[in-house]
Amino acid sequence: MKGQPSFAALLETFFTQRLMQQRCASAHTIASYRDTFRLLLQFVHRRLHKTPSALALEDIDAPLVVSFLDDLEKARAVTARTRNLRLTAIHSFFRYVAFEAPTHAAQIQRVLAIPAKRFQRALVPFLSRQEVDTLLAAPDQRTWSGRRDHALILLAVQTGLRLSELIGLRPEDLHMGTGAHVRVLGKGRKERCTPLSKSTRAVLAAWLREPLRSPDQPLFPNAHGGRLSAHGVHYLLAKHVIAAAEACPSLKHKRVSPHVLRHTTAMDLLQGGNEQAVIALWLGHESIETTQVYLDADLEMKRRILDKTTPPNGKPGRYRPDDKLLAFLKSL
């Protein structure tokens, strides 16, 4: 349509102006949205036989987007959660397009009306105190990498920092004097400070005295003094979990990731009697509702609640078969 920006131009300005300049989106968000549209454009090319640069906005309609999401689930076997993340990126783009190409309002509204897929939300996994202590003892602190890994895992468990926050830390983000804390720029570009315990401060103070491997290195560098990758943190954590599982067999049945360490922090705070609002503030959650998952997972707290209540007296009943019609409805 004359005077309307092309799909390619809209997508470029969505990333450069909307995400990078206006929203100051994190590198993680930009990468996630980028991957979504790379997958979408590849799908559209197979379906419409058009190169991405030749696409018009009207080509990306609601039925095509739904087909793309369905293809992700069937061909790539992604979870409903991942499907919803891809849809979030597409919705964000079309909300931007609503202002830039208002003549396509009907098409845009149909895309925005595509609902997220519901899925069964599992209880959050976390580690017990014994499992944490065994994991912290696993790195060999006679080596440089062992001391680094011990300090990283300890900081992760005590503060609940996200993986991106951990690997982005610099020595100057630590305040080791009175009121010791770590400062991070978290999700949504929100800055927060998390206090450090006495033991964590001592371990980090010793780590800061290690000789530098490169100028201006991050707090937890790789062997060459550069920044640890997300894959590198997953690798070192998995290695120490395997070693720790020899002394603590329950770890053999748990998939321990940096995010599980974050969940562990939340559960420690919850079991310490802290309010949901405090935990949300500590973890940098945008909404207090996000913290509800830890209440759902805390079986020990539910047992304590049960102990304080007077349970109703139940009586065993005699089995009576259902009416045939009711049995049919129950079977649905």
C-alpha cells in the first residue's frame, strides 16, 4: 500500500528503535526476539516461497502465525512455555506495528487475539540445605578454577542472582565494607542491591585477591580472563553436581541449573519466615504474584500449617457404583 512502510522496514525499526532505543531491552530479550523472527521468516519462506525481504505485512496474518506456532510444537517438539515465549515476541512486534501501520488494524487485532497456550505448571525444583552444603564442598579449592566455582555457587545460592546477572558481574559491583552487598542491573534494566552474608563476604574477599588473568576482567572470568558463557556456567555446575552426588545421592535424581540455585534462595527465604513481598524484592520480581510458585512448592510449610490445625474427622464409606450416565460423564 502506498505510503505504508514495508514489513522489512517495520521489523528493522522494531528492533533498532522500539527495543533498543525506546525500551532499552536487555541483550537477552533482543536475542530471544531475534531468534523468534528468524524461525518465523524461515517458516514463511517454506510456506509462501517468498524471501523475507519481499514479504508484505499482510502476508503475516493470524492463520499463518498460528500455523508457525503449531509447527514449532510438532516439528521442533518445543514446550508450550517456549511456544508462548515466541508468541510474546510476535505480539510485541504487532503492538508496535499498530501505531506504524494503522490501516492494517483488523489484521493486527486478529494476531494480537491469538491466545497463549495453557500448560501444566510443575512445582519449582530446589535443593535442600544438605544438598547445598555438599555441592559447595565439591569444587577443589586447591585450584584456581575450584576457588572460582566455589565463590560463584556460594554467591548464587545466597543472593539468588539470575545467570545473566552472575556472569555480568564486575569486581566494582561488590561493596565489601559496612553493609556489604552486590549491585546488579537486572531484568527490565532495574538496578537492585542484595546484601551479602558474613561467610559469602569472606569468600568473595579472598577471591578478589586472586591475581588477574587479564585487564578489566569480570568477577568470575574464564581461564583466559574473559567472560564466562552461560554454557560454561551450566557445564561447571553439572560437573560439580556429579561429584557431589557421590556424597549426597539425592542429587543424582535432580537436574541442577543456575535457576534451581535461584529457586533454592527463594525457598530459604520463605522457610525463614519472610513475606512474599520481601522475597519478590530480593529476587527482583516485577510482580509479587511470581513469588506464589514458592509457596506452592513449600511442602514443609504446609505440613507445619496442618500441625496447627484440627483436621476434620473422616469416616470410611462403603463403595457404591455410579449411575451409568454419571459414570459416562465422569469418564470424559
